[in-house]
Amino acid sequence: MSEATLPEGFRLLPLFAPEECAEAFSGLLAETPWEDHVFSMFGREVPMPRRIAWYGPLPYAYSGVFHAPRPFTRRLLALQARVEAATGLPFNTVLLNLYRDGQDSMGWHSDDDYDAGGQPAIASLSLGASRRFLLAHKRLKRRAAIELTVGSVLLMEAGTQALWRHSLPRVSGEVGARINLTFRHMAAPGA
């Protein structure tokens, strides 16, 4: 899907060259303290179908998962600076998701479960294998699909999380690993 056909409030920015992506991917894969979590679904504990890590000055909690604050690494600071320069927006936290293969996924949700402060936009950087990202409007019967390719940044502007849900479904066949970094700007509640 081209940027011209994306729903209003979504922009896809090709940002990183393939060699930069390969270096960032291998570095993040090796140095990130990836976590495995479970969440409650219909009264039972279910393993989260991906590995995750959180960085930023504030804690973050969702679906019964709690992330303590953790300072950005040098590599994450460099990626953050590039994403901020491309989007013109400040970000102070990042959630990393490691999708090991096509069976790792993310169910339908909106990232509207925190006090964003400043600006509630989210910039999603893709490294590794390309994956199909689905959007569904919360009130209208509108859907969209975006191929998130290596080195691209999907900017979900302020207001998109109130109107749209998104998911990264499972895929059959051979699919390589993918790391997704979702940069956000968060502020302490009441700040």
C-alpha cells in the first residue's frame, strides 16, 4: 500500500538503508534483554506470541504486563534521533517487539492505554523481515493493510489510536525474524 492510499493520520516513511538495517537488527537481537511474558485471556494464562523489551524514563503496563523504566542504549539513542528527525516529533520511550518467525504475532488493539503527554503519535520502525500490518476503523467498516518493509517507519499521528485498531497477524510459510520498535512520547500522570 502506498502512502497515498493510507488512511488519514498514517504516513509510511522509508528511512534506513538495507546495510544500516542489517547492522541495527543484529545488534539489537544480540544486546537486548528480551523478555517472555504471559497474559490472561478468558481466565487462563497465555504466552505472549513475541518477545519484548521496554526502554524509557517511565514504567509502562498493559494486559497485566509491567515494564520498569530502563535507560536507552547508545544504539537506541541513535535510532531515536533518526526517527525524530524524519517525523519532526519528540520521543522518549520505545517498546521493542521481536517476532521470531511467522507464528509470532500481535492481536487487534489500539495503543491508547497510557497518558501520552506532549504528543500521542507513535513511530513504528521495522527491521528484519517484512510483515503485513492490518488496520480496522473502530466505528466505520473500513480496513487497510500495509506491508511494513525493512527500514520503514510507520507514523501513526495523534488521534489515530482513538479511531483505529491494528494487528500483525500470523503468517504461514517461511518468514524471517523481525524487530519492531514503537517510539512514543510519554509523560508521568498528572505532569
